Amino acid sequence: MYGHIPVVHEMSERPPEFVAPNLSPAGLRLAPQELGEGVYALMANEVPKDNNGLIVGEKAALVVDSGISPDVGRYIQEVAAGLTGKPIQFLANTTYHGDHTFGNTAFGDEVTVFSSRVNKAAMTDLTAEKRMRAESMYGDDSLDQVHTWRKPDVVFDRFCEIDLGGRIVHLWHLGPGNGSGDTLVHVPDAKVTFTGNFVLPAGVTPMMLIGDPLGYARSLRTMRTLLDTDTIVPGHGFLGPAEPGITAWISYLEHLAAAVHRGREANVPVEVLYDELPMWGIEPPAAAPERFHALVRSLHRLNILLTYRWLDGVRTTAA
């Protein structure tokens, strides 16, 4: 427990033949896309490598996430400098995961790092976090340059706002999602939300690393109600409209929870459920590359497994 919010750590178990997302920074290039005046999605040239964001006000700029290494953090700042002369004074971490935070150390002391209280509380074991991200490096040695983990300077429980001068940015923590501390960066005047791992546009399954599909669905419903969002900039994958993506994920998670519960109550092994449970409309476009289809299928199996394990924990607690 950290304050009044529990930190639920990522489950490390993976299904057989799991296809980890390739997050290696090798060959990474960020292509800026302006979504409104001074609001930029910095989109990775290869999916699912990490995307970033830049939000510019009259006095200052804010960067969304810092990349998987100090080198990537420096590169993000170079890209930002090519888009604005305003000083980067703020950095928002959408999650504690190393591919979003290991670049924090590349930002100077003049930059204030923000995230949810839960994300900061989860940043306790650098060695363990590097080990978790290693499965996504595919032989790249960039994690070898990560020796310290710069934590957020300012944390919040539910909501925080940052004044960039003529533009207010809202940070939200709405509850469990991909992790227990997911932070959304909302730009109200542009109707853009940088969502990190919390939600992606339609065509990709969630990556539900802490289980709890019902809590995740509640958090998404809260986002849909509270945040006036036309465009989602995810931490990985393609940017796109908020709908039908948010609603599709809510439906997927609720179907997943119900189907895994029924299977588990009937003593169906999780290995059987891998092949029995559909993706309830989340399937990627047929024209997407096969490696993308393989990734989505693998994430679906992961969600089945971790929901099964989460229900194990619920039953144990109830007993």
C-alpha cells in the first residue's frame, strides 16, 4: 500500500509461444504529426515501438514519456527542439514501465516529471523492471546503459493540471488498466488524449498485465464519460479516433471476464480456453502484416491467462 492506493504489480507469467512486442530502439525514428496547434504526436516508424508526445504552450512545453533509454530520451528532446523553441519544463510519464521512463534521466533538473502516485510507488526495483522489459528487446543491449531510474517529482492521486501558458493540460488517473497507475495526458482545447498503454484505437487487443478486466472496463467507462476526446495517441501502435476504440475495449474486457469465469467454473484448463475464446470484434484489419496479427493473437492469449490467474486470486481472497 502506498498512501491509500494499492500498487498491483505486473504478472510475469506468459502463455506458451508468447510473442512479446518488439520495443527495441534500434532504427527508431519519430515522425511528428500535428493534431492541433502545438499538439504533436511523435509516432514511431515501426509498430509497436514507443510513441511520444509534445504539447506546446505560450511559455513552456511538455513531453509525454521519455523512451526506453537515456539515448532515446535525448533523441526525443532533439525532435522536440525541431518543433518548438519553447523550453521543455514538464515531462509526463503515462506508466512506470521502463520503455516509458528509463529516458527520464536524460532530462535536466529544470524539467519537472509528473505521474500518478501509484506509478511512482511502483518504481522501486530497477533490476526487476529491466528484467521484465528484456523480453521485448530482441537482443538489443540498450538496457545496459540504464543504471538509475529517475522517479516523478510531482505525483497526484486522481487529477492534476499543468499550465503551459495559454494552454492547460490535464493529467488523469482513472483506476486499473494495463497497470495500476496508468496516467492519461488530456489536452482539452485540442480534444486529444495521450493514453500510453491504457487504450489504443480499434483493431488491437488490450495488454492486461495486472488482470482485473472488470476494473479495467470501469476505468475505460470513466474515461469515456469524463474526457472530451476525439483523437487517441497511444503509447504503441497507430493513432486514431477515440471511438469505436474505447467502446470496443469495454466490450472485449467484459466478454473476456465472463467467458474466462464460465470456463474456470467448469474446470476448463486455461490452455483449452486459448483456442476456444474469440476476440469479440477486436481482430486487426485483414490487410495488417502477419506479424501484427501474431502479436494481437498473442496478447489475447495473455489476457486469457492473466484473467484466469486474477480469478484464482479473487477466489482465494473470498475463501
